[in-house]
Amino acid sequence: MSTHDISEDEKIWAFIAWLIPLIGGILALVLKPSSKYSSYWAYLSISFFLCIIGASIVSSIFLIIPFIGKLVETIIWIGILVVWILGILRSLEKTWWKLPVVYEIARLLNPKIDEYIPR
């Protein structure tokens, strides 16, 4: 499957999956289970949501430290926002994005996710 084989419908579902982490991912998996592209982004979305939870925990721990904690929290959330926006753009570009930590979590959720990516 090349990027030309990805339909507009699949692209929209990939976009929805990434736009609304977890919920969008679950919707894409349930409503478009046969679409490899939207399923790929759905697993990334669910993984990204887990990363957001992890970032929340880490930033909460850092908030114990005066001044530096707030700075670290701000940097973490700016990073999350940047990754989220990049993911939105990448899902609309019909690309197979392998974001390091998020992709590794997605591989734990679905070991066959590598098969979704065309060779």
C-alpha cells in the first residue's frame, strides 16, 4: 500500500484518531477495523494518550520543586502540544510516522503494527 492507495476516508479517520487521543483511536479501531492506515494512527493515538498520562505524572512530581518544577512542567506540556500538532499534520499527509516512544508503546499494544506499513 503506497500513499496513493490511502483513501480520503482513511485519512479522515486517521486524523480523528490523532485529534482526540484515546477516544478517537478507539472509534477508528471500532468503525474502520479493515483500514490499515487509520488503525495504525489509532494505535499511535492510544499510545500517545498513555504518554500524556505519563507526562502528567512526571510533571506532577516535578511540581514539588519550587520554580524549576513549574518550568519543567511547562516544557513537558509544550512538547506534548508540539507532538500533537505534528501528529495531526502527519496524519493528514498520509505518512507512516514512527514517533520513538509512542511507536514503541503502539508495538506493545499491537505487535503486528509493523505489518501495516507498506514496504
